[in-house]
Amino acid sequence: MGETVRPDLAPADEFEARQRLERSITALALMVEGGAFDTEADTCGLEVELDLVDPLGRPRHVNAAVLAALDRADVQAELGSFNIEFNVDSRPTHGLVLSRLDEELAGTLGAATAVAQGLGARAVAVGILPTLHASDLTAGHLSTNPRYPYLDAKMAALRNRAVRLDIRGHEHLELETDSIAVEAAATSLQVHVRAAPDTFARFFNAAQAVSPALVAAAGNSPFLLGRRLWQETRIPLMEQSLDTRATGSGPSDEPPRVWLGDRWAGAA
């Protein structure tokens, strides 16, 4: 999403920005077709989202102070003021790649933990923090980076209604709020794999094929706002909190914002 936004964008400026984005996508396609990117080695990196908590495990809304003290380009804010994000550089997928990724991640986590402790916090890796309250997930607790309030406002304009959660599992959670800040409850580890254009479809399809088994084996977020819901509650939380369709279901030609598609990728 970028680090800098202009909250004062006028409609004409937004139209120009969209045109520039479309031109950039076209240029990217031409670069891929023209062989402008290195395709000799597949690479793998990590994006890790964490929560900051106090000694009792409750959310600690101090990510701005932690980031200012840490002053590292590879550690950034995430949506909520109790979230931070690590970005681990991509490395070729051969040899000791997993060990090296683990070493870099451990070093970054150690540095962030040391800084957070000085502010009465520690960083934890947890899918959904079970100590969250609805009051932690409001627009007032968005990260101070202007992109997040701007994104919240633009999605509210698209949605033209409240954010509604209606999640039925072992228990039932209903919540209505005016902000996508509720999605800050969900954090994750995301693996970034770069593949050559002629192998992308195989990588994508393989990832789709193994995803159900991975979710079944690794689902670990049953609790949200004091309710025991799905074994992996991040799925409906993200689907519902980021849905901008007018009714929440929408016509068949308007897919939801959080969507894994409905078909296999074809070879280029």
C-alpha cells in the first residue's frame, strides 16, 4: 500500500492516480513479457505480523513508540496500534534458505523485543489475541501512519454501511462497527515466493492444492472477543470485515475483496 498517502486527494486526483496505476500494471506486463526480470533463481521471503502485549497478555497500543525507537526499515506498522510487521529479505530457495530465514527472523524479533520491553510490552506471534476487547478494535486505535485512516475512510465510502461480523461456530459472535480496525485482530506469517513467469501457474496451483491441508493442520485461532468460534476464525473475520459489497453477498460478477478465486491458473 505504500508508506505515503495524500488524504486530501480530490476526485480528479483519484482518477489520475487510478490511470497511473493502470499504466504501471501495463508496463509491468510488458517488462515480464520482455524478460526484464531475473528468472534464474526462485526466491523465498517472509512477512511476519505480531501483536504487542503487556505483562498480562493484553494489547499494548504502543507500536508508534516501538517503531520510532527501533528505527529499522524492515519493521513497520500494521493496521492496529498494537500490531507490528517484520519483512525478512527474500533468498534463493536452495541450500540453507530456511535456516537463514530463521536466523534473520530471530535477530529482528530479538531487537524488537528489547525495545518493546523498555515500553512495558513484548511482541508475540498469535493468530488472534484472545485478550482483545471490542474497544481495542476501533478507528481510534488504528496505526498513526496516514495510510490506515485513509484506507478506512475509502472502504467505508465503498461499503456505505457498517462493518458487520456474524460468525457462527461453537459460539456465536455478532458485532457491528464503523471501522475496518476490527481486522487488526488477525495477524499471520506470510511466505513470499517468487517464481519465473513460465512456472508461476504451477506454483500457484500447488499452493492452492495444499492450502486446505495446511489450514486444517495449523488452524490456531478459535477465540475472538471472548467467543469460541471456528478453529481458524481469521478466515471469516477477514472475509466479513473487509467486504465492501453493498449487501455482503453481492451479485455473482462481484467477488468479495478477500477471495482465493474459483479456478486453477492456466499456463502462460
